[in-house]
Amino acid sequence: MAHSTLRYRLLVLAAALLFSTGGAGIKSGSLTVWQVACFRSAIAAGVLLSAMPETRRRWSWRIVPVATAYAATLVSFVVANRLTTAANAVFLQATAPLYVLLFGPLLLREAIRRTDVLFMLSVGAGMALFFVGSQSAVATAPDPHLGNLVAAASGLAYALLLTGLRWLARRAEGSSAMPTVVLGNLLAALATLPLAWPVKLLGPANLLVVLYLGVLQVGLAYVCLTRGMRHVQAFEATTLLMLEPAMNPVWAWLVHGERPGLLPVAGGAVIIASTLIHTWRPGVRDRPSPKTPERSDMC
């Protein structure tokens, strides 16, 4: 039994590791940002539809607004990675739980608790560190200020996605999560297709990049995550998935030599630590949740 549980935990960790390569992969190759966003999502949707039968069931109109939020998350995450450092992009997206708590009373009728307020203040403080002072532009992060703003918007879109998944779960449509992921990728591909055309530089290297991003970094990662999440508690999976924001800057440094600034790293550490503490607090662990963790690393 312990051996079986370990296997599912390793699947969640494998998903986190694959997700963590997104920043380095998005920065690779010579395709435009719109081409990367379009091809990555189109390939991922095809892989998920082919490999996972559950993605072809329980489609309904209710998943459309949630999938739209996911499409916005996908596209903004790619854009942010092309403008700022991979660390800034992933850490600012990780502020999503802050917005989820803010949306709770309005959309889910969930009360904000005192400890939630402390969590929101700490995440807000960590987020502020990304916008203090100036960050120098480099080849892999040509416009850090704009990229940070886009990454913050990605966190907001991600929060709308997570809130939408909770809404679907409460309507006895919790198993609609994977159809939502597929539709979100399809919407992202369609939305960016006009900007991705024409394609002039799709050589072997660029093709390898988008295939990796679509097939492995998104497609295979979701297969691992879905299989593992069936036997791992959501709050524990959230902890395991923290490998993704921790490793994302490491891959960008190893592949591209990208070095995030000291203040953004400190802000990211505050955000991750706050999320871990908040997730493991007993009151939060007992709170009902959909079959995806609070930090489900959907990018």
C-alpha cells in the first residue's frame, strides 16, 4: 500500500517537474510569442484528447467561461515569460490564491477568515517586491516591467480558473476539470492563431521546442497529474507541486543563463512559504475543494 502511494506521489512530482520547464522552453527557439502560445496549446489539446478518455466526456456550456479563464492564463503566461524572467512569471502567477480568497465571498459564498487575511497580506507583500526598484532588461527578459504586469494578470486569470473549477465541483461537475483544460487550450490556440500566421521559421529546432512544450511540458504533465491526484490528497499534492515554481528559475538559469533579481527571489520565497503554511493549516485542509489542488500548475 505504501509502495502504491509512493508511486502516485512520484507521478505528481513528475508533473511538477515537467511543468517547471515551461519558462525555459518558452524562451527557446526563434518563433514569435504568439506562435509559441498557439502551437503549444494546439498540440497539448490534441495529446490530451488522444491520451485521456475523460477529456472527451462531460462537456457542457458551463465549462466555457472557466475554459476562457484558462486560455487567458495560458496565453498571458507565455507572453510574461518572453518579457520578464521565468522566476518573475511563475512567482507572480503563484499569487492566484490571493485572488481566489477575494473572489470567495462574491462568487462562492465562502467567508474570509482571520488567517486568510494574514495570508493575503503576506502574499501581497511578496508581490510588492517585484515592483520595487528597477530591473535591467536582458536578452531573455527584454521588458521586465511590462512582463511583471502581464504575469500579475496571469495570476488573476489563474485565480478565475481555480474559482471556476470550485464552482463546477459544487454543481456536481467536478469531473469537468479535464474537459475544461482541453477547451482552454483550444481557445488559446484559436485566439492566438491570427497573430501566429504566417509561419516562416518553423525549422527542426523550433519544431522540437513546440513539440516538447505541447506533448511533454503540458500533455504528459497532465497525464501524470491526473493519475497521481486520484490517490493523493489535494493539500499534499499542493505541497508536492511547489517543486514547479522552485525549479522553474533553475531551468531558465541552466538553459539560458538567466539570473533573477534579489528582490523578486525574496518575493517569490514569501509567496511560496505563505502558500505552503496556508495550505497546511488544518482549517484550510478541511475546506471542501475540487479534484485539483489550490496550486495546480496548469501552465
